[in-house]
Amino acid sequence: MLRCVTVLAAAAAFLALVPGVQPLAGESVSGSIAFPRPQKMSIDVGAQDRLTLRLGFDGRCKGGGIGELWMSFVPARQTLKVRDGAFSGRVTATSRGVGGHSAWTGHFTWKVSGRFTAHEVASATVSGSVIVRSGGRTISRCDTARPAKARLRGSSG
């Protein structure tokens, strides 16, 4: 067991030192976030090394309105900068009609970090929360259970 832990720690330290691949403007990757219910996400590379994200969410909720919320491809408001293939940051989004109710609005916050390992290939870790509101009143607060991994590939990758 100790040998396995040592090997895994050495591999993680090596990967932290390996630089990522800087993606090219126009590249796009997508895939699933490994939440308990896998949800889709995508990343588009734009000018000046800016990433546009569409993220998924799967979390348990508190507050009586809903018990669990899951969605795919929710467009984030902010972009993230990619440097030496790596990216990380906090992004937010607002989406109407969540939980199947047209009057409910979800206010999402995600923490995202990842790396492009090749052109049109990336991996990421995603966690998040959402506050579901209706008419200014909070219906539910939802959180992902833990950060989840995502493997993303381009259509030709």
C-alpha cells in the first residue's frame, strides 16, 4: 500500500512540473464532468488566449424547493485566461427555467481548474454551487458533493 501511495505521489509531482500545451484560437473541446450524474461541458479558445466555458452542474439542494439539480452546458459570464496550457478561476452564470419551473432562476458559481495536455485535449476539475430564486425569494441552495474531473476532446481529437 505504501509503495502505491509513493508511486502516485511521484506521478502527481511529475505532472505538476510538466507544462501544458498552449491551445490555438478557434480550438474547441467538450466532454462530460464525472458528477454522480455526468453533465456536459465545453471550452472554446478565443483571441488573446481567453477561454469561454459552458459548464455542467449536479448537486444536492437544501431549502425545500428541490432536492437535486442537474444541468449541462450552462454558459459562464466570465472568460478564463490560459497560460502555458493551464487555466483556473471562478466563473458565474445565470439560467432561467431551472428545475422545470419557468419562474425559477439559478445563480451558479463554479471553481474550475485544468490543463490542455495536447491540442484539442484537456482535463479539468469542476465544483460549484447554485442559488435558485423566484421573484427575489430563495427557493433552494445547491452544492456539488465534491470536485469532479472532466476529460475534454475536440471533434478531431
